[in-house]
Amino acid sequence: MRRNAILFVTISVLSGCGGSAMALVSGIWILDLTRSSSLAALAGLCVYAPTLAGPWCGALVDRLPRRPLVIGVNLTLAAVLPTLLAVRGPGQVWLLFCVSTVYGVAYVLVDASESALLPAALSPDELGHVNGWRSSAQEGVKLVAPLAGAGLYAWQGGHLVALLAAALPALAAALYALLRLRHPARTVASRPTGVRAGLAVVWASPLTRLPVILAGVAIAASGFTTAAGYAVVTDELGLPATFLGVLLSAQGLGSVAGGLVAGRLIARFGPTTVAALGTAVFAVSCLGRCLPWWPAVVAASVVAGAGLPWAVVAAVTAVQTHSPDELLGRAAATANTIMFGPIAAAIPLGSAAVLLGGRPPLVLAATVCLVAAGVWHRRHLTVARPPAPRRGSRRSVRRVRP
């Protein structure tokens, strides 16, 4: 099992390097060719929009052999990226949008396939730990890959970045082939085959429903506060916009640390408790960013980086642990849609709310997160507390030994 854990973490590093580098370089490339910031931003939309099709992509994962599927997706990505060598001017910008969309679809399929492969490659006790390590690896490369990609782009242009990014999914495909699976994953579901089956699995049990909802609340709150982060730095603190790079690095460090301990927390307290804890920790970070002191804002960014991985890793582990194997692809993809889909609405809402100032959206996001964590806590106490015995029943009579 240690071999499989190392392979999964290595795959996360490779995927994170290529994806993070190309995400930044695609926007810069489009901006250089068109001089349009709005068109450059559309590259990011192409990457995230396929998340809304998660249930349908998950249904495909459950109908096909999972390891061949994830290998095929990575090889397809490796074959598509070199087409960017044809980009020479504004007339070929559409190729960048197409490749960004392929990246987005690949993310959804690979996430669902990996979530389905992990239980077949690892013991239940290892899932939380490996999910945490993968999260740390992905966040860790985000500290380096975007800067490296931008440096390569400034040195030799986007063509070199595209070729190097194409080599990484090819290597990941080779590592997937080396995994040792304990049992083959089913390819045809014996249960309801509609895309709603994934939602039914996630929603059927509080063991999966609550962690996914809590993670979705925390992630939506992070999107809602994106514009507020800009406003706090430039308007409230009077610092240059480049200070956001410091905050991003601080959040990345927090994410690395949070991912490393997520598995231990899940093993001790369970996924739902860790998801609630992560949501509450992110709320605290929102309040910390309201303080008129830049060191406090930096510290709050570290705290935010730790809280979000706890919520996400807990939700992913809960779905992997409590979903039937034949529906695991759909359940994982549907859970990703529930968790990350609301960002599409949260970001523009936060952009509108920031007209009130940088701090009100942060306070509102913190309130929503704390309420969500508090509702879980109350529900947990209600379930854990045994019902009070009725008067007159035998259970209410205490026997006292002489």
C-alpha cells in the first residue's frame, strides 16, 4: 500500500505542476495576443465550467474501466497540448480556449476516476492520510509551478511551456499503470444508472451529505471573498496589489501544513467533524483579514490555507468511504459539483458586495461559515444524545445496591 500511496502523491505533483503552469500561462498568452483582460479571464472560465457537468462525467466513469479511462484522459491531454505550437497570432486564440476546456473536462474525469481508484488501491485507514498528502502536494506545487511557467513564458514563449506541460500527463499515465489494485473496479452499475444516482448516494447518508455541504459552504465563501481580498489590500491597508502575491504564498503554506495533518484529524475525529472544523477555521480567517494590520492579514491567509483543505479532504474521504463501488465515480463527481459549482455564482456576488467595502463581505462569509458549523454541532449533539426515558418506564427507575 505504501507503493500506491507514493504513486498517487507523485501523480498529484505532476498534475499540479502542469495544470498550475498552464492555467497562468494561458491567460498571459491570450492577454499578449489580444490585449483584452476579459478574454484572458475566459480561459479560467473554460477550465471551471466543466465542473457543472460532474454528474454526467461521473456516470461515464462508472460505465468504463477506471484505470484505462484515467490513463486515456492523461494521454489525450498530452496529445492535445502540442497543438498550441500552431498559435502564432490572435487568429489562433481559439486553440487556447479549446485546450483550456479540454483541461477542465480532464480535471473532472480524473478527479472522479481517482476517487474511485483510491479505495481499490488503499485500505480505508489510509484514505484520509493519502488524500491529505495529495492535497499538500497539489498546494505545494502551486507555490512554484506558476512562477516557473511565467518565467519560461517570458524566456521562450508559450510553445516551450506547452511542450513541457504535455510531458507531465504522459508521465502520470505511466504511473497509473504501475498501481496495484486490490480488486478490479466494476464497469457497469447494477444500481440506478441515471446521473441522479450520484446525488442520491451523496444525499442518502449524513456521513456523506454533511461533510460535502460543509466543504461547499467553505469553498463558496472563499470565492465570495475573492474581491474583498483585493479591496482589503489596496483600499483598507493601502498596500500595492503585488502584496496579494505574499498572501497567496502564505495561504499556500497553510494549505501544505493543513493537508499534512488532515489524515490524522480524520482518523481521530471523523470526516464530518473535520469538515466542520475546517469551515469554522476558515470563518476565523475571514475575521482576521478584517483587522487593520498587515501581519494579521498574512496570518489569516495561513489560517485560511489550513482550513479549506481540512473541509475538502474530509468531504472527499467521506464519499470514498461510504459510497458503493459501482456508483463511486458518480458520487465523487457529484460531490465535486456540489462543492465547487457554487463558485461560479459566489465570485460575481462577492464582486458586487465589495461595493460596500472590503470588510462587510468578509464578515458575512464568516457568519455563514460559523452558522453552518454550528448547525452541524447542534445536529451532532442531538444524534449523539440518547432519548430521555418516559416517566413511569422501568428505564427511569434506578436500582441502588444495598
